[in-house]
Amino acid sequence: MKTADNSARAGNGGGSGGVAVPTPVRTAVATAPAWPVRAAPHRKGWRFLVLCGCLALLLPRSAAAAPLSISCPEMTPLTLVSVLVMKEAYDAIGQPFVLVRYTVPSSLSAASRGAVDGALHRIAGIERLAPDLRRVLVPINMTEVMAMTARPEIQIGDWYSLTAFRIGVQRGFVLYERQTAGMDVIRLDRLDQLIAMLDRGRLDVVVADRLDLMAALRAPAYRDLPASLTQLDTAPLYHYLHKRHEALVPQLRVALEKMQRSGRIRAIRMDVAARLERGDPLPALPVPLQPAPAS
């Protein structure tokens, strides 16, 4: 026991003859970070990501929406007002469109059966006759229905006062046809044809829109016609889309409501009317106009 105790004391550096035992050295171990360390991506991978980003930026500009085809009747001042309004509304939602010219009756049927994507303007309630059409519930225009006569002895007050006369209306105008049902009515496709019949005494009264009558009476042949105009009615006009484009209806409604609140729709109509009264040129058609396909 004594020998063991002495050896232990010597081993701890107690005497010059003992063997020193080295003190253990603690080695610091690096602690791994709490987050995973990812290897640097391959250079080709970076190129692929950059290319995808560039394509994403370019895609909305290069992949523009295909133009809608909208049926319209002959290009009269009333029609032009609606075109100008809808051009601004469609621009606001980034949707181009082109016009396809039909006769008035054919323009509705083409939109109803889906041969085109919509109808430029119609009165409210057309959806009951064409259930596949969807109305944008903001008026884009207004028709002021006038009765025009060249005979000063004819007194016109309202629709009923036309009963005793020979009346001319454009074919396909639902409002005119409803209000003159049962009367002596001649229906033709073009307003200038009706005015020619009035001038020759073959009609007593022509019923048409005020703006369109103003433009028609500017023709040299009718400048001396002693025309008297009486307002019979007014009716708002609405834009219609085929049901396959129903998703665009609320977008157009928002755009048109903004134009309505700002007074822009009224300003467009008043500008066209003022140009007619002054005899100035009307605004240029802002969208392409295509003929209807041959049936």
C-alpha cells in the first residue's frame, strides 16, 4: 500500500525520478449550422431559371387576346357613338374587337346563334328573344325616336297619333315594330330608302333615330325637304355578348360604370351630335369593319 501511494505521488510530479503523465487536451469541435447547407446550383440550371423568367415577362405582351367579332348594322351616327363608347370600354379591359356589318335583323340573329361574339347595341329585353345573349347592364347609348313628316298639316303627338298615316320604319328595329303593330307600316332595310319614299309622297311619316335623321337630311337630295320632326320616345341601348363570353360581362360593366360616372359616355354622344349640327366631319371609325360572310 505504501509503495502504491508513493508511486502515485511520484507520478503526479512529486519527485524528480517519477514519470510525468500529460494532462488531456480538449479539442474544440465545430458545431454544424442550424440550417442546411446547399450546394451551389449548376451553371446550366441558372441559365434555365433566367430563361424562364424572361419568358414569363414577355408572355403577357406577346400573347394578346384574340379580337372578338361584334355584329353591327350600317354605320350611322347612332352606331358610331356606340362603337366609340365600346372601343374605350374594351380598351380598358385589354380586349380588342372588330365589327362585322349585317342588316339590322341579321345582326341580332348572327349574335344569337353564335356566328359572332356579340351585338353592338340593342334595347333592353332582347335577351328574351335571344336567350343565348348576355346584356351588359350599363347603357352605352340612347336612341331618340323621332317621327318625321314633310306634310305640315300632319299633327303628331305620340305613337298612337300615327295610326291614320302611312308609316315607314327600318326593318329589324324591335321598338319601332312593337309600337307600330297593327298600323299601316312599310319596312325597308335602309333609312335613305324611306326618306326617298317620303319625298315622293309614298309615305306620310318616317320613324327613325334623331342623329340618323340629322345625317340623312344632310344629303344634297334632301337639304330642301320641308321636314318636321317630333319626338316619340327614348330608349337606352345596351351591349350584348354571346354566353360563351359571359366572363367578360362584369369586366365591361365595371369599365362602363366608370365611363358613366365620369360623364364620358354622354360626352361622346354630345360630340357626335354637335358635329352633325355644325356640319363637321364625324370621328373616324376606331376599329376594323368587316363585311358579313356570304350565307
